Amino acid sequence: MTRALIVHQAGPGVTVQDLGRPGYLAYGLSRGGAADRLALCEGAALLGQAVDRAALEMAGMGGTFEATEDMRIALTGAPMRASIDGAALAWNASHPLPAGARLVIGPATAGVYGYLHVGGGIATPEILGARSAHLAAGIGAALAAGDTLPVGPDRGTDTGFVLDAEDRFTGGEVRVVAGYQTPMFPDDELARFEETRFTRDARGNRMGVRLAPDGRGFASRAGLTVLSEAIVPGDIQVTGDGAPFVLMAECQTTGGYPRIGAVLPCDLPRVAQAAPGTHLRLRFVPPEEALAAERRAAEARETLRRRVTRLVRDPRDIRDLLSYQLISGVIAGTEEE
Amino acid sequence: MTDTDRSNGKAAFPRIGRVGLDGLLVSFGDRLSEAGNRAALAFRAAVERESPEGVEETSTSLVSTFLRIDALRTDPDAVAQQVQALLDSRDWYGADLPQGRRLWRIPTIYGTDLAPQLAEAAGEAGLSPEAAAREIAGTQLRVQTIGFAPGQPYLGELPEHWDIPRQQALTERVPVGALVLAIRQLVLFSVSTPTGWRHIGQTGFRLFRPEAAEPFVLRPGDEVIFDPVDREAHDRLRESGPDGGATCEPIR
């Protein structure tokens, strides 16, 4: 049998994702790709492979999987309950997945998007230069029971690594840069925007996330008469009801609502991973500070591989140890970026 | 022909603004105009030719050109200076339309249960449904921009009595190939999506063909006539392939 991952069961939002398809904005196709791009980098670091390999993105719920050959896997992003043939697995770690074994990934215990990476990457055919499903554009489809996904050749053999991943699963502060439409909002409204606590609404998906303000919504001087213009992931549209709507990876390419600002790309995973009910605050930062933060985040991504450590395990205690890792949470939440 | 801000006598457009951390938007106006649309298309072509350091990707919307910059490698302010110099080099509002434009004729069924809002839209414009369909079918429209969804054209411009607002409520879903109308424009939908625009016609034309050699069919500057067909012809053409019976010829 060819090298493949069999899907026995899948949650409603499991899709193949990679870094997406840049270059098609002029044709109305947004980049798409993983909702939490940092999680892709973490998976690549754990498996010691290139960051452009495709993985499975699992929105809120995983599934049941089986490998046709011995494989390596890594689990990143929103922590989920996971086991192989009943033995609990540490999250943010790499593991061997023997041929025929059952990998079961349950609901997220925090955050929204979990990722299952395989050594060699998911090797479905590329469409317009990428493997990402872009459901809004009609590219690809959510996975379903019975699907078989080809997996690329894996040059690596090592597993049992763990990564102290940045905690971005519990909301908190998100940095925003001003754009050309920010002055459409009066200064006192911008000040109130920064003081407001927002709650991630139940309305949210890979296209965008609605943030419900504590208190009244925000109104621009321009009202709803602005021309449709180019929009980018991270843009914060203020829709008719005054609630901000943060555009995500799979957003449309133009929009006609005024934008109060844009979330920094490096803080976008924090918005993506805020589960409904999670609180967020939005703070404007000057462009220089935004660039510096983005640069630090890029450097941190580059050095992920050096921050990977071995899961310390005693063969006699392996099951207990792995579940201990899961319960204690290998997500330390002490990272700066 | 530059839009002028009368309050201070200075030219308000074209102007350069920031979008997010890594985007520049060159705006040629704050409302749709033929000259602004030509300026945006010509300026994008010029940026693509010059390919300034750090520019990763460009696009246009109705009257603006967007540039995405690799902000970690190139200072967006430095790119903005280069863009300003290019802007100052000529009168973009007088630019010609793009080369290689084509005229498309796309068979369209107006009204019926397939496009249930023709009568409503016609009413807003003060016309009978028959007169409305006749007028739209008799108007050669231009693709002003591709955007929102893959390959999706915004077409204009209809006569002034078609300056009808979007509907208050959202239509939950229009099908692929739906022809919808608002504010003197038509949009032909490339995906099935909710919309505030009114669904007046239905075509069998697929604008986005991910697996094809030419995945995006229409280009800005192309012109389109939505030829009326009856139900029987519509059903037959729909089955005939992704063009839904559409034809295309070069505009000379």
C-alpha cells in the first residue's frame, strides 16, 4: 500500500493547510493557508522538516487516523486530547505513529485550531501552487471518513521531541497598527476602542472573527459609504452594528466596511486561537514598534528548531509520563513573543 | 482630471495610504469614476513593470492600486517614496485601458425563480421587469475590477436610475453564476455566498476554474454583454461546459 494517512473519522472542520497561495490577490483569491501559521512552523521544527509541508488543521475537534506505513507525527496549535492505541500523547511534541495503530484526536482543551503534522507532509496534489483548502473559494474540501491522504517521503527518523510553545490560546492583548481609514474614527472612539474589553463571538471562522464589545459599538464618520478596497488578513472591519470583525486567512480580497486598524501578523494566531467567550484587548502601536515586534517574531520562528528538546522518558513509565505531560501542559506561557 | 479637495485647494488624489503592516494603497478617488478606474489599472501595470524593491504583489480595486510589501526586508516608507515618484511622473487619469481586452457574450436568464429579485430591483429603478431586463441586456458593461472572490468581476456602469442601494437584509446565499445588482453596478458571482445585492439574472458561466490552465477567466477592461436566453436554452447551455454558452472575441 502506498504511503498514506487514512481518515476513519473527522470533526467538521478538518482541512489540509499549508502557508497558502500568495500572488493571486489581483484575481480575487486571498492567500488562505493555516489559521495559525506559527503552529505550522512549530510542527516543522518538531519534525525537522521544511515549513512549507502541508498538515491537517483541526477546528475545535480532531478525528481518528491510521497510517499505512510507520510514520512520524507532531501535534501543535490548540492542545487537544490525543492518544495512539489508547496511550495518551503529549501535545507540542513529536511521536512515532506505527502502521495500523489508531491515532485518536479529541476536542480542544483550549484554543481553536490544532494541527497534525506528518513526516514528509501531506502530499495531496497542488492547486495554484499550494495544497491548502480554501473553502470560501471552492478549493478543496473538509475531510471526511474514508478519505485517504497521500504522505510524502520522510527523510527524518527521530521522534520524542517537545517544544515549549508560545501560549496564544487564552486571549489577552493584541497589537494593532493604524491604517489610512483609522482617521475615519474620532479620537475619543479610538481611545474607547483601546479601553474596551472584547469577547470573541460565536460567529467566527477561517474568514473572520467577530469581537463583541463590552458596551456600545464603534461608529465611523464615513458611515457605510466607503468604497470597496483591498483588504488583508488582520484588518479590523467595523460592520453595521459597530462590532469589530477581524479578517482571517481565508478572507475576501476587497471589502466596503471602514477599517479601524489591522492586527499585527504575529498577533493574528492569538485572535485565531481565541475560542468563543475568550476576552481580547486591542492596543494601537506605532509602525516602528509593530515592525520591531514582527521582526522579533520572525526571528523566534527561525530559531524554533534550536528550542526543541527531548521528551525525557523512562521506558517503564512511558504511558504515565506522556499523560503527565498532557495534564501539566507543556505550554508554559512564558514566551515573550 | 484630478479630484480636488475644494476646502484647501490641494489635490486630494491620488494619495498613498497604509493598509496593515505591509500594505500600501494608492487611491485615485473616493468614488467610482471611469478615469480613476483607468488610472488604477495603468498604475498597477506600471508598478509591475518597474517592480520596486520589496514589492511582493499588487492588485487593483475600483479606483485604487494595492501593493503588498515585504516589510521585514524593505521599509514601506522607502517604497512609498518610490511610488510617489512614479505617481508624479505622469497624469494617470488620462491612461488608456489595458491591452488585449475582449468582448464576452454571456447567456443569461433574467428573472424567473432562478433570479427572483428582478422585479424588486426594476421597481427600485422605476422600470417594469421587462424594460429592466431589456435595458441591462442592451448595455455593454466593462469589468472594472476583479475582487472579493476568485475571478469575480464588478461591472459598470449602468445609467443613473440604477443607483439603487444594497438591500437592508442579506440574501442568505446566491448560487455560482448569479448576476446581482446594486449602485449602478453588476457583479457576477464566482462562488456561492451571502450578499446584500439583488439577484436579477442567472448564468451558467464559471469564473474560477482552479484546475484549468487559465483559472481566472475575466480580466479588468474586458467588456460583457449579458444576452437574454429562455429557460430551455439556459438549462442546455449550463450542461454544455464551464462557459455556459459564453463566447469571446478580441476588442480592437
